[in-house]
Amino acid sequence: MKTSDKLSRIDLGGLAAVAVFGYFMVINILAVQKFLKAFFPFDAVKCLLLAHLLLLTAFYVLLIALYFIRDKASATTRSFPAKLIALTATVLPFLIPLLGGSAHYPSLANLVISIVIMLSGMAFTLAALGTLGKSWSIIPQVRKLVVRGPYRFVRHPIYIGEIISVLGLVLTRVSIPKILVFLLLVGCQVYRSFQEEKLLTTAFPEYADYAAKTARFLPCLF
């Protein structure tokens, strides 16, 4: 195979995503190391924060691993807006910590609730991502149809987990910019779900029956 042919087969967008995820994986690993040095004496808040950091690190590790072992896509959206919004939704959560927040430090109760929400969302995301496995992608693509695990109850559990996790992050120190970015994220994820379902319905005749029996995001509601 010619060198030019080999280069044309490389998913440059995927490699860029791996580089970004790798960067944040390293940042989280360093954060865990720093956190452990000041862990004792430990308390409930420290334990919850450590658990969230570990799950977040595992999330990035899994994303990177899945990129290298995932199946080849049998179809990819040709819609530029769909690709752009998928990338936007991937970037938006990273903006939240940069947007400031309330001048008042959150109360202990508020902090615990926020961390529990983040922890729950990240745990659900990891479970869904592990179930999706080799079919994972950022932009709308078709690989295998996954209907087990969390996908038995909702069609887009990864997006649900991410939304919940980001909601917890917003609630730690609420601000108008954070709320607006969160709402934009929700809109992007809903749009992504519709675009993905278009591809899946075309690729898998059985998807329409699965979609008719399974909620998109919220069982019995949406």
C-alpha cells in the first residue's frame, strides 16, 4: 500500500480527539496524585471528590482505548452541521470551569449534592460507554446496533450521563453563563441523537422497532 493511501486511511479527526482526551487524562491523573497527598484526614466530601476524579480518569482512558480497537464505521454522516455540533457538544463541558460562578462558596450540603450528581452522571456514562464499546464515535456513524445494558431503557445513555454530570458541575457554583452553556449542551445532544438515529434507521431495519419501544432520553417522557 502506498504511503499516500495509508495516510488517507488515518482518521485524523479521531487522532486529534485522542490527543485532547490524552491531555485531560494526564491532567486528571496528576490531580488524583495531588489530591491523595492531601487526602488525610479524609471525610465524606474528599471521598466523593476522589471517586469522581477516578471515574473521570477512567472515562478518558476508556475513550482512548476504544478509539484504537473500535470497529470500522460502515456509514458516516455527510452533514457538516451534524459533525460540527457533535464536536461542539464534546468541547462544551470543558468550558464550564472557566466561566466563574457565584461569589459565595457553596454550602457543604450543596457541595455534596453537586458532587453526588456529577459522580452519578459519570458512573452512568462509563457504564453506557463500556456497553457501547467498539461502536463508540463522536460524530454520527454506524457500526453495530447495541440494545443491551443501559440501551435497553434509553437510546442515548451516554448523552444522559454527560448531561447529568455537567449539571452537577454547574450546580457547584451557579452562574448565568454556565446555565446558558449547559442549555446549549442539552440542545446539541438532542440534535446529535436525531442525526444518529437517521443513520441507524437506514442501516438497521430493526432500529425502528427498538426506537418505538425505548425512550430517547427520559423513559415515558422523551
